[in-house]
Amino acid sequence: PLRSLGEPGNYRAPTFSPDGRWIATAGTPGANVDNIDLWLLDTKGTAALRFTLEPTEDVEGTWSPDGKTLFYGSNPNGPHDIYRNSVDGAGKAELVHATAGLQKSTSVSKDGKVLIFDSEVDERISILAFDLESRQARPLREGAFNDAHGVLSPDGRWLAFDSDETGRPEVFVTPFPGPGRSWPVSTDGGRYPEWRGDGKEIVYAALDGRFLAVPVTTEGDTFRAGPATELFRSTPPTRDYRDWGM
């Protein structure tokens, strides 16, 4: 451990800004806060800035590539829809996508044109790609299983995600925007993959609480994952939200 950030409280889904200066996280810091909002934690100081102010539950902050915008889920109309707002606080929250069920943003393409999000309808989770210009959404895979937590590689060519298609959650990688086959990354169960900044490693949470790092290589349309190395241990991951970021 290096150090702690912010006040003690309940936090989830921490996400670094592209320049590494800020961490966006949903939580209730301090003893007198009971509403789940997005907060910005300063990695170079002690400041904690409240990003969302409405009396709604705001979750899963996802940064735009230029670090100027946050996409997030909010529930003023029932289940979470996807909104975005300027990080400098100058604008008003904009509704990006609304549909039946619960939605959580998870990644934005390097060119800022495509948003990846989870959509949960009738207890089934699918990963969708949403074109921010045409305002059209499409599922990335079809099947009677749960796909979730899709994260684009730094070069935008691959999508890491977890899926229970084998009967338990495992981490996979597939070409983006697809179509294409899916390559396994985890071998003993896993959730919440994240790419290292150079795209040469994927870190994920194993179902027993271990955090594992897997070296990866790509050649053309071929993906290869190497043997996993244990980094440290924590609590087992939940189905609903990640409690770490990189």
C-alpha cells in the first residue's frame, strides 16, 4: 500500500483520469453523507470534490479520453440511465442513453465516439456499444449468458470483459468492433478486467479474492494470454460493482 485517499467511507468503482491526477469514484465519504454520488479524489493531495449534486444515486464514472467529461449512471427516472457532464462543472448533466433496465458505462473508445456500457434487463446483462454521434446502440455478443464490464484496450482494437458462458464468470478478450472469436484470459474464474496502460497486461479479480496479472500479446487478429501472476489478495468480487481500478 502507498497511501489512503479521501475520508473513510463506502466507495466503489474507482477510475483514474487519463492523466492520472484524479480518481472518480461513487460513494458516501464521511459520517454525515448517505447519498451515493460521484466524487473526484485528488491523487496529489487530499481534496475530495463532489461531482454530482442531485438527490439521485450516481454510479460508475467513466472518463472521456481527453479527461474533460465523465459518463455515469443515474436514476432520476427509476433504473440507472447513462448521463454525462463536464468535469469542470460548467455544464448541466446530459442524458446520453435511456432504455428499459439498468445501465452502467464501462469504457469509451480512444477517439471518443463510442461508449461501452452494461445493460441489465430481466436479470440478464449484455454489453452494448453506443455510437455517440448517431445515437445508436448495438449488442457486442448474442447468447443466453451474462456478459459484463467490457473495457477497451489502449489501442482500441480489443475488448476485455467477463462472461458466465462457461457456467461461472471468466475473463475473455474479443476483437473490437468485431465480430470475432473470444479468447480466454482467466482459467479459474474472474471478473472486472482492466488493461495496463501499454496494453501488454490484463489485471482481473479472481473469484477467491486474488488479483492476477496476465501478460498478453497480439499479432494481427490473434490474441494470446500468458500465465497469471498473483499480485495481492483482497475480498472476493461482487456481481454488481467493482471496487478497484487502475
